[in-house]
Amino acid sequence: MGRPYVIMNAAMTLDGKIATREGDSRISCPEDLDRLHRLRARVDAILVGAGTVLSDDPSLTVRRARGRNPLRVVVDGRARIPLTARVLDGSSKTLVAVSRRAPRRKVEELRKRAEVLEMGGGEVDLPRLLEELGRRGVRRVLLEGGSTLNWHMLSLGLVDEVRVAISPRIVGGEGAKTLVGGKGFGRVEEGIELELRRVSRVGRDLLLLYRVKGVRGKVKRAPSKGE
């Protein structure tokens, strides 16, 4: 069946930050939040990393639009998310992808609140995870990742479309997280090439929609504490 179609969605400031140095990620305007929830209602699953759950504790449900709640998928290689996280509240089905490094006791506790799949040794095998989602009938995935997960998904060629809402603010900060983190490419020409498909205004924000054309550089995936 192949892997699902993956849409990476994010809100960032004009200087490319998805959160401030203190971790404030409330960047979207109300109209963009409405757009996000309409998008959630049209996908089969939402994918985030453990870092997003730890920092923002999102519920990842549809609240500002009509529609069903999609499957919530958390990439959490070492089973770090707390048992009190809102993604484990039972309001919608949740799948937690862990690696063999995850503590067995914590995994068993997570199994009481969500489905847990072991997907890899040192870190979660993202291509394998997407293939499993495709096997289960998931056709469209919304990636709402942080810097680290966004990097791994993009560098592995697992993202098909990128939607970014740009807020007319500049927050700066060397330690503030950017849209994509990770190891990065050494040369600009190695970077992920995008094709602009649409530009529109959403409230005070500017929405850019890109199609991912391909990944030229070769990057070996390394374990990440953010998963």
C-alpha cells in the first residue's frame, strides 16, 4: 500500500522561530488556528515527537472545526512522555512508537493508555512507522513536529508537502527553536528543494504552501534525545 501522504504544517515567526527562547509557541493567529483544526479534520493521523508533548502537552484533537479526531501518533524512542499527557487522555486513539531503548516498565504503563509499537533499535524507524500506518489504512498524515522530528522526516524524504504560516513578529534568540533543526546539510545545494504552490493570507499571517521536490543530500540518521 505504500506510506501515507505527509503534510508538514507549522507556524513560525518571520525570523524562522517556532518557539521563543522560553518555549512559548503560541504563534498562530486565531484564523490560522481555525485553519489548522480544519486540516486536522481532513487527515487520518497527526504525527508529533516526544519533545512536542513534553513542551506543549497538546491534545491533538479537532476543536475549532467540525470533524472527527484523527489517530494521534507520538514518536517517543525512549518512552519519555508522562502518563498524564493529554495525548493519553482517551479522547481519541493514540499510538506511541518506541525503540528497544525504552524502559520496559514505562512501556507497560503506556500500554494501559495507548497502543505501543516497538519500531527500531536505537531510535524509532520512521520509514517503517509510516509503512505500518499505511498498512492500517492511514492515507494522510499531518506532521506537527518540532525542529528535530521535522528534520528527520524531511531529510529521509518522508514529507510530501509543507505548509507554513508566517507570523509578522520577530523574536530572535540563539536558543529559540527554528522550523527545522537536526544535523543539517553542509551545502545549500544539498538542501531539500521545494516548489511554491500557493500563497495566501490567513488573518494577520502569511500562509505558504510548498510541494517537496526531493532530497539531494545524503544524511545518515542519528539517535535523537527529542524522540
